[in-house]
Amino acid sequence: MDRVSELPGWSHVYSGKVRDLFVPAGADGLDDTDSVLVVASDRVSAFDHALEPGIPGKGELLTTLSLWWFDQLDDVPNHLIPDHTLAGERVVERIPRDVAGRSMLVKPLDMFPIECVVRGYLTGSGWAEYRESQSVCGIPLPSGLRNGDRLPEPIYTPAWKAPLGRHDENISFERTVELVGADVAEELRRASLHVYERGSAIAEARGVIIADTKFEFGADRTTGEITLADEVLTSDSSRYWDAAAYAAGSTPEERMASFDKQIVRDWLAANWDKTGTPPALPADIVERTADRYRELLERLTGE
């Protein structure tokens, strides 16, 4: 695993399933800093487990994609701060060379304990729930929908962000009001739907569908402004489909036309009972996943 724990001039403060966080040396943790270095690894997670081996180049691919999306979503406040300074006429890079390309420099936020999930299509766990109750996360939906159908309009289905090692939990909008207050809950819903709808339009113009995604937001510690954080619209946080395959009639998963880690999820679901340590991913699953990540980046950015 490519976990980073030491960087010159930085102190390691936290490692999640797929990211490592650092603060400038001398800072007393995340509560005593004006900048945080977020290093994306090649680790891949599914079903709340970090898997082995990682996906080669994944950290750089997803960081590049996040930075591209932050540029597209220029009307939404985000947590990025300049990753360089000027010393006279000389540009000084703040991100260490060892992790350049897979790191973002961001301002610390007071993060909300909510995963802001938006679904534009009926699939995955939403499809399973719909078959039982004709609703998704308590939101009633029309009868007669099929797996992969586009919803009449995108729906906001938040989840509670569980501590590391526990499962996230779908919650009602009323529960988010209890957790963060009515005004913040309303703004999280509005901002999430706005980002999804704008991102979907950009992606569809490039032949790609964003079936669903999740966002994270925090409050600016100085102004209180609600700010988009973490990654945004990446292959790890979103379900991406090939629009041409979708138009052909069968669900994109059946045609292996997703641009995310669905290949990993499908293999794991077929080869692991979700108890104990997950098995190692086969080389062909790793290679196919890396290829899909690269293709998505090329499709969206043209690079």
C-alpha cells in the first residue's frame, strides 16, 4: 500500500482508506493550521474496506479530475488554496515533489457529518430499495421504473458519515436538520443538487452520464461560508456511465460500460462474503479499472 507518513516540512495527522492528510511542520494538528495537504493514494476501497493491491496511478488520476471539476464549478466555493508562493520573482511550490500530481493544498474546514448523495438514475442500492418499497431513502418514486432508468428529477438522499471502520448510514432530510440545523441542511441540499445538475450537463456534452454521486461540505472557519470539500465528481465518489451504451438499452453495468470502481465492486461481491479480510484483487481487475479511470479523464478533459 502506498501510504505516506513522512514528508519534508509536513507532519502527518490522519490516514483514511484512500487519503493521507498533513499539516505544516510545527502546526498542532488540524485545529491549528491554515493549510492542509491532502495526498491521494493508489489505494482503492469498496464495501468500507481498503483493498490490495492498489490501482496504479489512481491518486494522480483522481486528483487531476477533482482539480478539473473544481475549475468547471467556479460558482461554488471550494476548499482549494494556492499551492505556490512567490519569493521575489521566484515561484516556490508548496507541495513536496514526492507527492506532486496527486496532492491538493486546501484550507481546513469545520466539516459537516453528512455525505450529500444525489441520485439522477435508479440503480445500485437505490434500485434494490425501490423494488421493495417503491421509494429510495424514504422518497416516493413513480411506479414502473426499471434498473438504470433516469429519475423524473434528481433526488437528494443524505447519509451520516460514520467513523472509520463503521458503515455510513442513510438518513432522512429531517435527521440532517437535527444534526446540522435547518438552514445548513437546506443549503447542503440546494448546493448538492446544483453541483450535480451542472456537472451532469458538462459530462453529458462529452458522452458521459453521472448516475449518482456524493459530496462533502464544510464551513469556512473565518466566514462560516458553506464550502465544497474533499474530492468532487471523481470515479471514486460517483457512478459514471457511457452514454452510448446507456442509449443502447441495457444497464451500463451489464455492458461493463462504467467509468468507476464498479468493476472492483462486482468482482468483490462475487468472490467475497463480506466477512474477514477481503481477497486480493486479480491483476486483470486492477488493469481494467485503471484503464476505465484513464478513459474517463480523457473523455471529460480532452487530455
